[in-house]
Amino acid sequence: MKRMMAAAAAVLTLAAAGCGDTGGKRDGGGGAKTLTVFAAASLTESFTALGRSFEGTHPGVKVRFNFGGSSALAQQITQGAPADVFAAASPATMKTVTDGGAASGQPQVFAKNRLVIAVPPQDPGKVAKLADLARPGLKVVLCAEQVPCGAAAEKALAAAGVRVKPASQEQDVKAVLTKVRLGEADAGLVYRTDAKAAAAQVKGIEFAESAKAVNDYPIAALAKAPQPALARQFVGLVLSGQGRTALTGAGFESP
Amino acid sequence: MTTRDADRPPGRPPWILVLPALTGLVFLVLPLAGLLVRAPWSTLGTRLAEPQVLEALRLSLVSATLATVLCLLFGVPLAWVLARVRLPGMRLVRALVTVPLVLPPVVGGVALLLALGRRGLAGRWLEAAFGISLPFTTAGVVLAETFVAMPFLVISVEGALRAADLRLEEAAATLGASRWTIFRRVTLPLVAPGVAAGAVLCWARALGEFGATITFAGNFPGRTQTMPLAVYLALETDPQAAIVLSLVLLAVSVVVLAALRDRWTGAS
């Protein structure tokens, strides 16, 4: 049984890594290589753009992204998923990877994100500041405390001394956004980048207490990266001035 | 030449059937073995005693049972119409009934929001006329589960109705029974095993429902957080707890299903 599982794992690894081993010496040369980047869902827009530019400067290299919840990605990595780079939405999730010895070198913080109040465009609940979320009868949705955006919301609300009775604790920040978008919730706490990406359908309201719950985004090349050199170069691109421009364009703050 | 067991055909079972059967069984059981091997048996007791776990389990059992009742109330008549009423366009109706089977549950949840949410097609009217808002409520959980589970019941009951002997219904009709009496006294007893099997499938599907529930009803402990939702969120921070929760859900459903099978469908 063990042998069967090992064989299955090997097949999956091969399939996922593509022809990662061919042309190992020709760095950035004509050989087809795939760089696999695991990144937090909130990085979808900015990293996709950076990936395209990386492919432009590295002919023959294909950048593949696996965007998802940071905790789920971290689990996939510690369970042996073949990835080159990991960019997480919180240091805590990055820590589960570094603790397992799966990162190569120290993770570096490349961006910061803060929360905003998201409301439907007409703002039916008349929300202007964080304290308004405590108003009885107002339907507020937050992230569950188990996911980074929920932990940040809890921290910001505690710092402001505001007690909210949420209608729901959603599984991720996009689910909060959906509820606000569809008008099912009067308000929700989401990252500024999410509000910006959905600017046509939700209004983002900044609040001072969000400074107490700023999320750091760390990035690291992985120890078992099939493409260690490319992994380091991609991390370099994210930390460069060009990377910073792409990230701030999406609503992130520089570290 | 003595006769063998009547219900057993002679000879060995052919390997061409046995081999794929065994492979299928291993494929289904192996992930379960993975869960059992990785389960934190030593801390099982303390984890199970946590009030949130019991709350989620209670909510799961109650909502899945209510959803099954709703499916029976509306699904059995729907199956009867599909099997017995001859009208043009019945094929389309049958295809529509099975839509929730192919729809990703998360999309089903969004569709429910668009239909029954505060701003939804019917939900807007429900809120204005009765002040009823379904999202984020236990009623919302039951509706989401009903939406996803009903096709299982309808398909199974419709199959039973088509296989049932029509002559019995005709005989009842010649004896002067009304169509409602025939349905109640002849048809329903005839298809009872099909109804039972459909209800069991339906209950099991409702118990494991995740996507439509979390999308339509949200997640709040004690109100809308069923076991699958609790498992998903536990997986974010504490995979061991998630395994324990999954095992509880599995154990409860296996016990209930085994018990029901003997009682309801023991004859078949």
C-alpha cells in the first residue's frame, strides 16, 4: 500500500512539475521550465501581472500560480506539494512553513494590507465609521477568527473597543465581499485591496483603527523548490521597485 | 444433482468483475483509512466534549432531518408527476430537477441568494411582506440542504414509480378508488423501499452539505455552523481537530444509516 501511494505521489509530482528537470543548466534559456508560485488569494491581480513580466524577461519560463487561502496553501506545502515560492497573507501561516523546515532562508515582508469597511454602493446601513458596526439591526459579516482576515478584524475591533455581533463568520475575505456585493450584508470588514478590486460594486471606508491590525505579507523561496534559481529571482522581482509599484497599484502598502 | 442456494449463481465469481470491484472498494476506503491513521486518538475525548462540537453536531442532525422531511413533502409528489403525468416538455422538467446535481454547490448557494436573499427575486418580496429574511438563519441552512439533496430523492422515487406494476393501480381504479386513494393506498406502499432509499441518500447528502450552506446561510456557531463548516474552519488552524470532527460526522452517519437500512429497507 505504501509503495502504491509513493508511486501515485511520484506521478502527481511529475505531472505538476511538468518537465521541470529538463534543461537544468540552461538558466532562462530555450528549455521549457515552469516556476510554481503559491500565493495568498489577495495577491491574484498583482502577482498575475508580475508573473507575466517575469515570463517576458525569462524566455522559455512559464510561471504557474496557485492562489488560495494562505493556511490551505501552507498545508499543501508542508504535505509536499511541489512549489518554488510561497507568498502568505500573514506571518503566522508562513511560520507553519518555516517551522516545518520547508522554506529556504528567512521569509521577507514585501507588502502590508489593512482592513476597510466594505458597504454596498448606496450604503443602506448608513455606515460611516467603525463604531457604526455595533448598531443593532445592522447586518455585519466578518471573516471567521481562524482565517487571517478574521484575526485582523478581531484585533481592530478590540483596539477600537467596538463590539460587533456578526450575522456570519465567513470562510474567507472573498466570501465577505460577496455578501456585501449582493446586498445581503450591510457592511463587512475586508482588505483594502479587495475593496479596490471590487470598486464598482462596493464602497470601501477607511478607518483609523485599521492601523492596529496591519497584515504583513511574507514571501520565501522554498527548500524543495524544483527551480531554486528561478525561485530566488522571482522573490527578487517581488521585492524590487517594479514589484512595489504593482503591489501599491493594487492597494497594498509598502513595508 | 442437488440444487444449490437459489439466490447464488453457480461457479466462482469471475475475476473480471471481482478485480475492479476490489479496486473500487480500496479507492473508496483508503482515504477513510488515512483519516483513522492520522486521528489524534489520545485527545479524542477532550476534543469531543467541547460545546462547539456538540452544538455543530446537533445543528447538523436537526437541519439534515428537516431538509429530508421537506424533500419528502415536495419531492415525492414531484417524482409522481414526472413518472405519471404525460405532457409535452416533461423531459425538460426532469432535466431541470436534476440541475442541483451538476451545479457546484457554491454556485447553488449564490443562486439561492439571488432568489431568496434580501435583494433576491422572491426574497425581496418575502422581506417586504412578512419581514422574513432567510440568509444567515437556521432556516436558510435547511433550505440550502433541501435544494442540494432533493434531486436524490426525486430520482430514486421516480425510478421506483416507473418500475412499479401499473396493473395494481388500474385494478384499484376499476374498483372505484379515487386517484388520491390509489396514490395513498396502492402506489405509495408499492414504492416504499424506493422512497426509503431516496430519503436515506437525501439525508446523507444534506448532512455533508458544505458549499451551498456556507454561501447562502453563512457561518455562525449555534445558528448556521453545521459540522462540515466547522471541519472546514478547523482545517485552517488545527487540522487534528478537523480530523476529529470529520470522524464524529462519519461515525454518526454510519450508525444512523446502518440502523435505518435495517429497519426501512431490510426486506429489499
